[in-house]
Amino acid sequence: MANEQTATMAAVAFEHVTKRFGDVTAIDDVNLAVEEGAFVTIIGSSGCGKTTLLKTVNALVMPDEGRVLVHGRATSKLNPIELRRSVGYAIQGSVLFPHLTVRQNIGYVPSLLNQRDRVRTHEAVEKWMDLVGLPAELAERFPAELSGGQAQRVGIARALAASPDILLMDEPFSAVDAITRTSLQDELKHIHQQTGITVLFVTHDIDEALDLGDRVLVMEGGRAVQYTTPGEVLHAPATAFVERLVTRKQSVYAR
Ligand SMILES: Nc1ncnc2c1ncn2[C@@H]1O[C@H](COP(=O)(O)OP(=O)(O)OP(=O)(O)O)[C@@H](O)[C@H]1O
Ligand SMILES: [Mg+2]
């Protein structure tokens, strides 16, 4: 019995999850489990439900049908504030607190948790700035004084500094140049390996999806149409959209 429980205890499990907005079915009967420590990349055309699916994990969206389990517990049964403490969320064009410095933004959650231990918060901020590749001299700047790529790093550091078990990332590297992007990808891979955190990462970039994910989820029209290894997606993409992305990639490599 104990074994059975361990075997079924995914970090995140979607059980026949459906979400509608009026006439639009944003999520259509999604049924899959994300293993503890997995790095899942999510790809599909615009409007296919990627962001909505992520938001069901931290209860920003509640399913109309089915349920989402986080470490075996239904989001409908969890206190959303507590849930969001263990589930980090880094979104595109990350919304930093404009009136707080970089240090205060990253230290926001740690300072709530360690109210009597400011040194600990200070150390956590230094550690995460270093890990996401932010120079220490940016610590006292305000968000308006950062480049787009720096602001994205601050958003990622802030999400990570809260020590989440699960990290939701919605096209987090979309606004940065190719070189910054590659270094952020490398840093994220490194952080994932170091911390064993479970990552759900939405991207429009097939290279990023195949390179970062140990599982790739392909979505179309709200449905999860493929959930498998990068190699399998490359050889047998489940949708015309992903096939086009993959074909372009294959033709580039063939040149
Ligand atoms: N709050 C909302 N109210 C009404 N419709 C919504 C809402 N949120 C999402 N939708 C609709 O649900 C569908 C899925 O949206 P979602 O944002 O999940 O797509 P996405 O895959 O993240 O797209 P993109 O790649 O453009 O970010 C879309 O048709 C969208 O218009
Ligand atoms: Mg989206």
C-alpha cells in the first residue's frame, strides 16, 4: 500500500482537467502526471491553452471538470496562499514590484519567512542573483533601471528565492537576445540539476523545448496531444504545428 502511494505521488497530476471560458474550451480533458523532479516543456500554437494549464497548478485557474493534484493534494482543497508558497511562477515580462529594488524584489518571500533573520534573507538574495547571473551591483537598482533581460533574471531569481518545489515558467526567456537566452537556459538547467525542483516551462521555441525538457508536452486546441521524450517529438511530432517547427529544424541541421 505504501508503495502504491509512492508510485502515484506525482509532483503534479492533471486528472481529466477541463476549463472553459464562455464558448472557448481552453483546456480539454487533460490527463497526465508530472514526475517529481521532471523538467517538462510545453509547446503548441498560440491560444492552445498553455498558460491556462500552468495557472491550474497554482490555483489561479480552477478547473470546471476534473482536478489538479499537487504532491497528491487537490488544489481545490488547498489554501491558495500556502499552495503558491510551494509553487513558484515566473511569467513573461515578469511583473516586478516597481517601487522595490532588485534586492527587495528577490528577497520578498524570504523576508516574510525569515522575519527575525535578515542575514539569511541577505544571503539568499546574493545566492540567487549569482545563480541567475545578475551582477551584484544591480542589487540596489529599481526595475525601471534594468534591461529586459536583467528584469527577466530578477523575475526568475524572485521565483526561485521562495524555494518552491515546483516552478511554473511561462515563456520566461522570450524577451532576451539569443546569447542571454542561451546563458539563462544553461543556468536554469544547472539550477534544476542542483535543486531537483520540478519545472513546467512554456515556450514557443522548439529548440528550447527539445533542449531543456526531459519530457515535452505538445498541446493543441486545449488538448494534450503528446507527452513524451524530446527524441520522440523530434521523430514523430503529434501535430502539424510541431511537425512544421521540427521540419524547419531538421532542414537547418541538414544544410
Ligand atoms: N480569462 C480568460 N477569459 C476568457 N478567455 C480566456 C481567458 N484566458 C484564456 N482565454 C482563452 O483560452 C484560450 C487559451 O488561452 P491561453 O492563454 O491558455 O493560451 P496560450 O496557449 O497560453 O497562448 P499563447 O501562446 O498566445 O500565450 C484562448 O482561446 C484564450 O483566448
Ligand atoms: Mg500563454
